[in-house]
Amino acid sequence: MWKPSVPDQPPEPRRIGSILRGAGPTGALAAKARVLVRVERTVHRILGEKSVPHVRAGRLSRSSLILTADSPAWASITRFRAPDLRAAIRSELPRLREVRVVVRETEAATETGDGPGPAAARRSLSPFAARVLRSVARSIDNPRLARTLMRLAARERPPAGAESASDSSPSGISRPRRDGRR
């Protein structure tokens, strides 16, 4: 009957620090993690203190860095500052050529409505904001922007006490209300 060989002596215990600083795969992983931490600190220094919970260093390769933002707003801010970020990070990573920013929804952003997700889908505009958007859309010469503004204005929240969308027919023609108004 076969039995696995068991060494007479267990291996000598090693400190975790020596493993993490070692030349093996664990040491390489820990070294990359330390670089990402330093890069992330640089990113937050440039973007400001408010960026700390919203922008993270995601993936690092030889020539590119991917940053993740928890909302489209933070992604835009980060992309705008990408040239400054690239210049500052190059002191740490001289081969860096590209800084990409992606939106990665987080649970916190979804719950607060700050990021894409169910809470963001429920956002709506006040009737006043929707009127302003429609007015601007009608007054500009750029048809694509006008369509976008009209789509945004469609997120208008009905005024308190207004009837539901079920009072309009599938054709989009509204039925007369009980009080005689359309």
C-alpha cells in the first residue's frame, strides 16, 4: 500500500515579510501591489482628497495603467487630469505610456445614486430643469445635441399629484383627463 512520504522534519518557519520580499511569485505579486499603492497615492494627490473613495488603481502593465472610477463623473475628472497623472506617475514607472480610466460600479455608489446602477436609473429632473433643457434644445443649431437634451428632459419627474403615465395610450397620444384637460 502506497503512503505519501512525510519529511522527518517540518520546514523551518519563515517570517511572512521574507516571503513577500522574496524572488518567487508571492514576492513579485507583493512588489506589484506596493507599486500600485504608490501610484494610487500619486493619483489621489493630484485629483485631491475627495477622489480617495472614488478612484482606484486597477491594473498595471509595463506601459499602461488602468484606473477605475465609481461613477462617470469621477471618470471624466480623472480623464481630464490624465496628462498630469501620466507625468507624475512616470517618475515611478518610466515606461508608462497610457493611462486609461474605466467606470466600475461599486456597491456604495449604487446605494447612494452616485454611480450607474439601479439608484442611478431612478434619477429624475424637476419640471423646471426639464423645461430649461427643452428650451435650450429648441434654440440650438446642433441637432445631435438637441436630441440628447430632449432625451434628458424626458426624465422629468411628474409634479406632485399628477396622474401616472398609464393615462396615455401606447401611441403616445394622451387621453383627455377626467377634468377635461389634456
